[in-house]
Amino acid sequence: MKKAYFNWSTGKDSALALHYLMQDKDYSVEHLLTSVNAQHNRVSMHGLRRELLELQLNELGLPHSTIELPEQPSMQEYESLMEKEVSGLQQRGFTHAAFGDIFLEDLRKYREQKLAVLQIKSVFPLWKRDTKELLTEFIDLGFKSILVCIKADLLDPAFAGRIIDADFIKDLPSNVDVCGENGEFHTFCFDGPIFKNPVSFEIGEKVYREYQSPKTDTDSCSTQPVKSNSGFWFCDLLPLANS
């Protein structure tokens, strides 16, 4: 079996891709790797509290580690920190890295090129699948997920904090990918067949924030050109006291 680690984002695509990979007899998934904003103690892009990440990882029951990023890392800083962590995994016998990407060709190429230098091969369990079919499968398998971050110019603020279900699919605007593959929204997966128990939380406040685009003039979650400033609505999730 090929020893693999999974690039864990805490969201629905990661959860479904991990589910499929764990069922593949060619791979042994033995580690989860997550990027975290060290200054704010939140998962990169998703804005999820570190406490929720830790609760989620506990219910998944796999070894894990984080890449501790500064508040606004340059691509050079990000790549340096990533290379250091992946090099350590490679030295421990990991040969493959898995991702939840679906159809962004340039992002896949970037991942493959960077990892090839470290003698790590990339795996994409969801690649080229129809996103509506994927999200329907996600729901039918018993996974549960909530929107924690949305792009303000594409989705109404009411979508922040919404649970993904059949009605969610029907209500999405036609210009938004059903899985948010272009970075339209990000989610937190809190239950499903890969979890020992559901992750308990309560919904906190909704906050609007704007961010300057990266120096490369591409959005790190979609790799597509973006405006000088991008606005996002975040739905804060709070761990329950008895979790």
C-alpha cells in the first residue's frame, strides 16, 4: 500500500475525498496536514477556530500536524514552510499527497510540480467528477457540513452559516459552482461516515472582512484573477463547553 498524507482543509471536499481514499486498497492514509493562520489561530481561508479543527481531528482519529502560517504570508514564505513540513513527512516514508481538488487544472499542476521536487506524488480522488453529483453523494452518504466563509460579491450573507442539504443546491445562484470549487464558499464538515462522533458547536457572529489580493494577483483558493480587494462573510463557529 502507498503511504499517503491528506491535505486537510476541514471542509466537505476534503471529507469526501478522504472517505474515498480510505476505501481505496492501494493507499494507506496515515496523516492529515492543515494550514493554520498562527496569529489568529484559525484555519487558512476558512477562518475556522483552531479549537474546532482540533475537535474535528479528534473525531477523525488520524495522526495530524499543522503548517503555522503568518497573518499574510508571501508565496515564498508559504512554499518554504510547506516544503519543510512535507520533507519531514517524506523522510518518514510518505510517498503520496492527497487533495480534494475537483477541476482546477492550474492548481493541480502547481501542486504536482512542487511535490515532485520532494519525490511526492499527488492523488486527487474527486478529480473531474461532476460537482452537483459529488455534493448529492456527499449528502446521501450522511455527511453534514456548514458554510463558514462566502464571497460577498457572489452570495447573499444569509448563506453564511447555512447547512448543506438538497435545498441549498436548489438555492445556489447559477454563477456559483455547486461545490464552490472556484472559491465561492468554504465549509466545515462536522459529521459523516469517517467521523467517530459528530463535532458539536454553536453558531457565533457573522463578520464581513476584506482582504488584499496576493502579490501574484491570483486568489490562492481559486487561482483566478481577482480584484484588488476581495470581500468575504465569515460565520464564526464556537465549540460547545461540554465538547
